Amino acid sequence: MISDVRDAATQWAFTVGWRLTKRMPEPAARAVFQAAADTMWLRNGESVQQLERNLARVNPAWTKDELRVLSKEGMRSYLRYWLEAFRLPSWSHERVSGTFDLAGQELMDEAVRSGTGAVMVPCHMANWDHAGAWGCLRFGGVTTVAERLKPEGLFNQFLAYRQTLGMDVLAIGEPDLVRSLMRKVKEGRILALLGDRDISRNGVEVSLFGEPAALPGGPALIGLLTGAPVYPVTMWFDGDRTTGQVYPAVVAPSGLSRAEQVREMTQQIAYSFEDGIRAHPTDWHMLQKVWLADLDPARRASRLS
């Protein structure tokens, strides 16, 4: 009963956010969301503490005071993402395209032109939904996956939201998900698969900033099975713009088993993420656990068994 009430309240809050935020004057909305970010930061709840633990891995030399400053800016960046997400469906095509820059976009252009398709692997940086909307306008659509959120109504809202931006969205846990994604790539489409959170809980163990972490192996696996290039992507906010960087395609080493190839390719993705996160740490919106040392004992033991 308590869970049902909490789920209903969560869905109501997001529904109100989507409806009201789009109607507010933009300067007022920005002020409201920055104030909300500062309030969350001052309360220093578990999410903010986890953000600071994650940032501490990026540069162990940062002091507690420096981490507090970085986490404040990180929360402002994170709430900016939500503000823009709520308002993005009302943006004109000109604004979507005119406020997004992507270094290396010619790699995506060639993948679509040649018909090979491509697997883009962004992490949770800046506004990845803006990147997806831009990709839909440029390439006629982008396919992605979504975590099944609770309550179901909230998940359906996110599904509809991304579909209004032009994205083809498949839910994690759907039957034959990998086959469906492979089929999209073979049709010459662009896949966008976030790669810095192990939602499935059976990800690939890699080194991230020198510590064991679990990242999803799906992007590398789909690249291996289809022959499509796999490109890591990082992003950051630059004034009123979102900017991205496409890294060179990861390479599958020869002479290894498929599982070993997936691990090596995922490790290469992790190295690219390290480069982008070091350059723009406050635009990495990772308020969840990534490193194995932070997992609860039961989940950590299940990964070792």
C-alpha cells in the first residue's frame, strides 16, 4: 500500500513537471531548477554522497571541500538536464539542431551512408536526450533502449517522451532484445546505448579510473555480431549548447573468445569515458553505484560466484 502511494506520488510529480515546466518562461524555469539543485546539494542525501564518491575516483587528489564544490556544480548540471528534458519536446527543430555540436559526426554520417549502421555508446553526461533528438533529425531516427521504471505509468511517460523526439525505444527485458537491436543495425540505423551503468546486473567487469567496475557489455556484443562500428561518446554543456565527442571505434582483438573480445572492447569504451569525464567531471550525472566496491555485499558476492 505504501509502495503504491509512493509510486503514484512519483508519477504525479513527473506529470506536473512535464506540464508546468514547458509553460514557464525559460529564465524562471532555470532559476527554479537551479534552486532545486542547490537544495538537494545542501541536504546532502545519499544521491549527492554517491556522486561525491564517484567523483573522488576521477581524481583522488581532490579534497573534501573540492568535492563539495564539484558536486554542487554537478547537481546544477544534472537538474539542467531535467529542465531541458521537460522542455525538449517543445523546442523547434532549428533549436535542437542549432544548439548541439558533435565532433566526429562524420563517422556517423558515413555509417548511415554506407548502410553499415553504428552503435553509439554515450554515458550519462550533459543532455543525452538532446543528442538523441539531434540524431533523429539528422539521420531519420535513432534506436535506443529504456530501463523499465516504476511505476509503470512513469515508464510509459518516458517512452512517449522519447518517441515524440523521434526515437525508436525498446524496453530492457523485452524478449529477444539483442536480436531486435541487431536487426535495427543491419537496417543501417544508428543505435544509442548508454554505457556507464550496469542496469542488467550482469555487466562486464572493467577497470574504470583504476578500480573494478561493471559496465554493460551489450554495445560491444552487438558490434561483434553485426560488424557495425562501436563508437564511445562523451558530452558536456558549453553555455547554452550541448557538445559531444565521438571517439574512434573500439577494436575487437583477434584470437580471443567472444566473451574476452566483449570485455576488451568494453574496456576500451571505459578508457574513452575516462577521458571525457576527466575533462568535464561536473557534467557526468552519475548518482548511482558504478564501482564494485560500492555494491552491497550480496550483489558483490553474486558477481564473484
